[in-house]
Amino acid sequence: MQANKKIGVGAVLMETKKGRNPLEIPSARDVYILDALNKGYSQAEVGRFYGLTRQCVHQIKNRWPKLTK
């Protein structure tokens, strides 16, 4: 990754990181979702219970791979 970019005639802008910092531990809801997945419930079942899509449950599962089977 490049530390800075050149724009036009010699102008240099520093790249800054955008967005919020990633979480180091999952939220309480995510812990319950991961626990349900580890117990054998399907992503669709967990999603229905928590009012989420199975795609959202899949993203949570992929965000915390060390906490899933």
C-alpha cells in the first residue's frame, strides 16, 4: 500500500484510514449467534430468531472464524 499519492504538479496528500476501527471482541448478540451456530442451528434459523437475513448471519460467522467450528 502506498503511503501517499501525488496529485497534479507535485502536490502530495497523505492517505488516511476511513471508517471505524474493527472490533476486537464480538458484541453480545454476535456471541449468541455464534453459539447457536456452534450448537447446530442453521444460519436461516438463527437469522429468523434474531430478525436477520442468513447472509448477515454468514457475515458474522466469517467475521469471527476462531469462534465457530
